Amino acid sequence: MKRALDVSLSLAGLLAIMPIFAIIGLAALVTSGRPVLFSQERMGHHGRPFQVLKFRTMTVLKGAESGLFEPGRRSRVTPFGRVLRAYKIDELPQLWNVLKGEMSFVGPRPEIRKWVEASPGAWRKILSVKPGITDPASLVYREEEEILAASTDPEAVYRDEILPHKMALYAEYVDRRTVAGDLAIITATLARIALRGKRPAPPLAWRDDNDPRLR
């Protein structure tokens, strides 16, 4: 049922917003040049690598497509890219990843190879499901970019603080996922994008704030 929901929603979404894609692509081309789309290797279902798609929002950097990690580097974000990132419009091309079966609407966000290979045992469970466009960790860390940009060592903050918490949330999602829960996460994500709230906790009935993994 989850796959049927993914296919129907991604296909409907792609057909409905195709004109918007064209407008965004043209605006990106005029303001930022080529390429309009950015692809980067991420680790997918059962550890299989795939190319995640986004509208390009940063200046071109050699090596970024292979997973170069630059947390908090907001200086490279283009003016038009800031608008796309603020409303998560840059993620829309991932509807194609969903339609292809590489991603789901809801699931742990796909990570670069570097972090997955650093903790293969923990990621084995997380990658037992398809990665997603959104998930509870995406709601908790809605302002992740700002947190990292404010740090003197953003990579250390991501590696030692943010990523372990995200992985705990990913594991919890894998244990308790349901279709109804996925629909709740999608609804919460759309609401947060519309309101642009600051670091909200996901309003999910199965979230246990007493779980030591979330401290």
C-alpha cells in the first residue's frame, strides 16, 4: 500500500507541478546559470547508492556531486536558492526519485556514504526501509542549516550531536511506521513549510520523549 501511495502521489504531483518546474528551471538558469538540477550520491534502500535530485541552490563546487560534505556553508547559497530552500521547493525533483522507487514520500532522509560507512551497524536497520523526502527528524531539525552555520565547527556538531539524534529518530520511525503515521508526517511537513516555524517537534502520537535515544 505504501508503494501504491508513493506512485500515485508522485505521479500526480509531477503532472500537476510540471509548469512550475519549467518556471523554476528558467528562473534558476537566468539567475544562477547551469546546471539547473543538482544530483548527489546518497545511500538508499539496503545500502544501494543512488543519485538524489534537487534544484541547484548553491554555486557550483567540484566534488559536491560525489558527496562532499560542507555543513553550514550558507555563503555558497545563491539569492534565488535561498527562496527555494526556505520553502523546500528545491526538494521537488525528488518526486522523480519516488516515482522510480529509489525513495518514498516518508522515510529516513538519505545520507552520504561517509556517514553511513562510519556506523554500518546502526544504518543497516535504518536502510531496511526506503529513504524519504520527509520524516520526523526533518521536522525536528527544520532549522538545521542555521544551527550549523552558527557553529565554529559545524562538521563536529553534525557528526557528534545532530546526526546521532537523527539516527535515533530514524530507528524509531522504522520500528513504528504506519500508513496513517506517514500521512500525519506529510501533513505536518506541509504545515511547517507554510508556517516556516522554528524547530518544531513532530506532532506524532507514537513519539516517546522519555526514550533515552532522544535525549
